[in-house]
Amino acid sequence: MSGRPGAHGGADRREFLYGLGASLGAVALSAMLQRDAVRAGQTPAGNPLAAKPPMFPARAKAVIMLFMEGGPSHIDTFDPKPKLRELHMQRFVRRGEDKSAMESGQRYFVQSPFRFRKVGRCGADMAENWRHLADVADEICFFRGCQAESVNHPTALYHMNTGNRFGGDPAVGAWVTYGLGSENENLPGFIVLPELAYPQGGAANWGNGFLPAVYQGTTLRPEGTPILDLQPPAGVTREHQRANLDFLRRLNGRYNRRHAWNDELAARVANYELAFRMQMEVPEVLDLSGETAATHRMYGLDRPETAAFGRKCLLARRLVERGVRFVQLYAGTWDSHDYIARAHAKLIEAVDQPIAALLKDLKQRGLLETTLVMWCGEFGRSPDNGIRGGIAYGRDHNAKAMPMWFAGGGTRAGCTVGATDEIGATAVEEVHPIRDVHVTLLHLLGLDDNRLTYFHAGRFKQLSQFGGKVIDKLLA
């Protein structure tokens, strides 16, 4: 087990300090448990991102999270609803309280504009637009049972990314790197490839929250220099940088000897050192010119429709190949309230070939077995909508049914788990909240959500907030 405050030390001492109920007791507890872990050799001093062993045998070593920001429609991607053809344009009355702020006026049932077909040996349901993903359907586990708790973008994004609808908590990737570290000391453990416009809620979607700052996501910009100040200023040599860092370390060391509990300073020093090492390794990782022309074509880098997301998917493969623990990719504007036939068709085209290429590439390199690939948005979409713009059919937000799938990393291949009702309004089989998805993700990485804790604000906190259960049917 790795060095986690709240995960080590004698129970009597922990209960005593916890019972103090004061900030000094919390500080003392965190510092004491961390020192115990270092002395026991369970985490290396001075390098919080060093690789740590899992709590139990793991199925996966790394995660690639493909986030379709805006809320993709399950009804128009992987969950066909023939009943909606019968009901198309009939009046719809919503029952329940989960309404979006976008709702107004009379509502109507809306059929999918896309045809569906069975693909792969497993017979998975897939809209006709997924031309390339159909080739790897037998690697995928489609999950139709997940339910969110919010129909508003910022709170739903925070919930999927951090387990807390109100933001401020550590992102999933931060928890994973806190628990396992990184297998490459020259790269961050948690890397994010966002759109030019950040998702609603901004960088808090990949923040460290109350965890030390070293665990926050590092973003690679989609345009221009991927990381600002990646190259040293003109005239500054590596020797100059090393000398400056050594001098800074000596000064900070004096301060730390008097203020051993100040983990923010230690995290800052660790980030300085990491940035120094990144200047050597990151340019090579980001340089795709060494990949073959066939690889570029496979990921769609030769087509303007797929080049942007194709580059992200190829970078994700290169990053996990080099030991990065958690990589998150964003594809935005899935919020199709109108013109869903045009909007979703364009969005699917942009990601279809790159995602299929990623799964094929990981498999042929022997990485899919130990890399968990997850595809999701923040919620699903409704079987109904108002009529805006004539026949501009679209869909509203829906927290009770949403599309999600997994591949590799110990998940079941070639299957569909769970089901929604006949119109796609709500999940009805193998129904699970988002916290169970988070607990399952940690489980596949060899981490126990109930033991992966951090003492903050007077209590031990965890990703699931208050516990969850592993979704066994998703596991191989």
C-alpha cells in the first residue's frame, strides 16, 4: 500500500488525533502518517509522484478517459429505441422533477434520425455513423445502467470528474496519481488534452482539490506551444537551471526543517523539479513526426474532420506507453438541443476513426490489456424535445439514462450491461450511480475507495464521497 494520509499508522493513535477535532490535530495526523510511510519504505521521500504499488492485484495500470463534453445522446449512438418511431411528434408529458432549465412549452417525442445495426460478433447496437468503431465492437463493454444526479452542465461535469457536484474536490485522475504515482518520473502522472475552450467549470474539472497540488492535471494546449515555457529562455543552459534549482532546494530545506508540515512548499519544489525534467522528455513525446505515415492515416491525421481528435488519441497512446497514469481527452459541443441529425453526425465523424484507431493501436502494442479506456459524457439526452426552428429536432438533458462504455483494463469485452426503458427515458436494469463507476475504476487499478482516503476538514475523504460498490458485471 502506498503512503496515503489516513491509510497508515496505528488505529489507536489515529483515533486519538482524529478526536482532537482541531486543525492542529489534522495537520499532525497527516504529517505523522506520511512520515511513517516514508520510514517504512512505502513511498519515497521527496518524490510524491514516484510509482507506488496497488493495494491489491490490479487489472489496469493506466486510464484513458474520452470525455464527450456537453452530453452525447445514448438514443442516437449506442441505445436504439424503435418505440420512438411510433411515437414521433406525439405530445410528451414529463413525469418527475428532473427538468432542465432549457425546457419550455409543449414537448414532443423525437425519433432518432440515424439507422442502427448490429456490429461485431457480440452483436452490439451502434448507430450507422460509427463506421470505424464498429470494427472494434468486440473489444467494448457498453454500459446502459449509469445515472447522473444533475441536468445542468457545470454540476454534472464536476460530478463525473470529481464525485462532487459542487466542485472543489480532487479529480478522478488526481486520486489515481495520489494512489499510484506515475511510472515515468519525467512526466506528470495526470495529463489533460482539452479543447481550446475549457468545459463548463473550467480547470476545476481536473484540479487537485484538497490533495497536494502535485496531483492536479497538467494540460497540453490544443494550439500553439502545448506547455508554456517548455523551453528555457535564450542563453539559459541546463547547467544554469540545475544550479538555480539546487540553490532553491537548499533554501527551502532550511524552511522545511522548521515547518515540516508545509506540504504546499514541498509540492512546489517537486513541480519545479518535474518541470526541469519535462523540458527534456516532453518535446519528444509531443513530436509525432517519428510515427509512420500509416499510423497518421489510421488516426485520421490526414483528414481535417478527424485530425484534431486524432492527434489527441495518438498522444494518449504515446503518453500511457511512457508511463503516464491517467490521460483525459475532451471533445466538446455535444449539447445538441436542435439539429441533432446534423450536429451528432458531425461530432461522431470527428471522433469515430481516432477512437477506433486508439483501441486497435493499444491492442496491437499489447497495451489494451492493462489500459482502461472509458468513453462518457456528463449525462445523456431525453427522448423528447420542444420544437425550435421548424423541424430542427434535438434533445434535452437527461440524468437518468446516459451512454458509457469501457474497453481493456480488465473489463468485459464484447458485451452490453444494463438497459433503459423502451423510450430511453431512464435506466431500468443494472442501475448504478456515478460513484459506483468511480469505485469500479479504482478497483480495476488495484485501489480500494474505502482505503484511498485523505484527511481534510476534520474527516477522512474519498472519491465516492460516502462509499459505493464495484459493478461486477463490467469486470472480465
